[in-house]
Amino acid sequence: MRAPARAAAAPRLASRPSRLGDYVALTKPRLNALVVATSAAGAYLGGASATAAGLAPAVIGTTLVAAGAAVLNQLYERDTDGLMRRTRMRPLPDGRITPVEALVFGVALAAVGLATLAIATNILATALALTTLSVYLLVYTPMKRRSTGATLVGAVPGALPPLIGWAASAGRLSAGGLALFAIVFLWQIPHFMAIAWMYRDDYANAGFPMLPVVDYDGRRTGRQAVIYSAALVPVSLAPGLVGVSGAWYMAVALGLGLWLLALAWRFAADRDEPSARRLFFGSIAYLPVLWVVMILNARV
């Protein structure tokens, strides 16, 4: 009778993540895919050669810093992650990685990333990466437990990777790099309002006062999504106006911006999960399409 019991347990054991998989999960690879893409785009648009060697220092350094920040963020939030359905099986709340292991791993990733930028790029890119790490961990992460304003603060480190890439290749800040930063900053607000609306019960259970948690009827949440989507429409045209990209990029950016604004407007009107989900997936589609067109029509 014991052999069947062991056989029945085997699939469950086999389905558990591997040790390596747990460490990879700590770096939030899906989120860091955005860091890889935007830092590479920023480096290319800032003048770096469109080769692996030309883009690698900025992309590798920025990605390692962002990965280290993700690990340390999860270390800080391991207790609240354990209270939310979508995060309770992460390696730290589930006990598969210890806090000490996560601390060493996160610090090592961030340190290697900063060193890579310092050695292979320049002091400006390194300073921006250090700012990203500091704001994310020392301001945004603790602020999430106290204020709805944390979303705006968190959008700053989220928008810095393309500016880091730009600084790494251009060696200075300029209108083009700041336009890339502004696009990602504004884009994050409707994107996150949709996520937070869909998971507002989870955030409430964990004690995070996100706007959709305290805004019971969703009016302010919808208004924020519309305001920032509307602001994104003219700002997304800036790369064309300052000579980073060309005329047909501007045409596509205008169309995409109006489409995202329409999704945000529908979410503000309906304030339900289907409209939030449409805004969420629309925002996911918006950004890569915008960046690809910007790069294809780039003036570098």
C-alpha cells in the first residue's frame, strides 16, 4: 500500500520549482524583460552601435541592478506576499529560499550591475542606476504600506532604465532621453491602475492602501487612468519632435495613444474587471509596439 502513496506524491514533488528556478523567480524575469527592452532601446537611440557589444554594457548593468532591486523588494515584502493569492507561492513566503540567501543574492546582483555600468559605461549611467535602486527600495517599497502616492513614486525607478541606456551611450542627459523617461513614466499609471483594480482584494488583504483599495467606487482610479493616458498622447510624440525618430513614428504613436486613451476611458466609465483587463492587455501591447516603431524610424 505504501508504494502507490509514494507514486501519487511524486508528481507533486516533481512539479515544485527547482532551486535555480526559485532564484530566477526572485529576479522577476517578466518584469525585467521590460528593463532589457527599454534599456537597450535607450542605448541604441542614444547613439550606441546596434550590436551586442555596443548594447551589452548598458543592458547587462541595468538589468542586474533591476534584478537585485526585485530580489531585495521581495525580501522586504515576504510577509505581505504571503497574504496575497498571486504572490504567496513566491520562493520567500513559501520558504524555499531563506531571507539570508535572498539578501546575499540581491546585494550581489545590484553590486555587479553597478560595477558593470561604472567600468564599461560612465558615471552618469551609474548614478542613474543607483538612483533607481535607492528610490525603489528606500522610498517606494516602504511607502507602499502607507500611501496611495507610492504608485507615482514607483513609476520613477520604473521609467529610468531607458534613460540609463541613453546616458550610457550618449554620456549626457538631453531632450531625447528625457522623452523616453516621460513616456514610460506616464504609461505605468494606467497600466498599474488596471492591475491594482483587478487585484484590489489581494492588496487589501495584505494591507496595501493602493488607490483601487481605498477608492471604493473606482471613480478616482478611473480618472487617474484617463488623465495619465491623455498626457501620454502628446508626450509620446516628443521623440519625433526632438529628432529621435521620424514622422511615421509620430503617426503610429498618435494612433496608439488614442487607442490606449479609449481603453482607459472605457475603464473609467465601467469600472469593472473586463474593462480593467482590456486596459491591462492594451497597455502591454502599447509599449513594445511604440518602441519598435520608434527604433525602426530612428534618426541615429
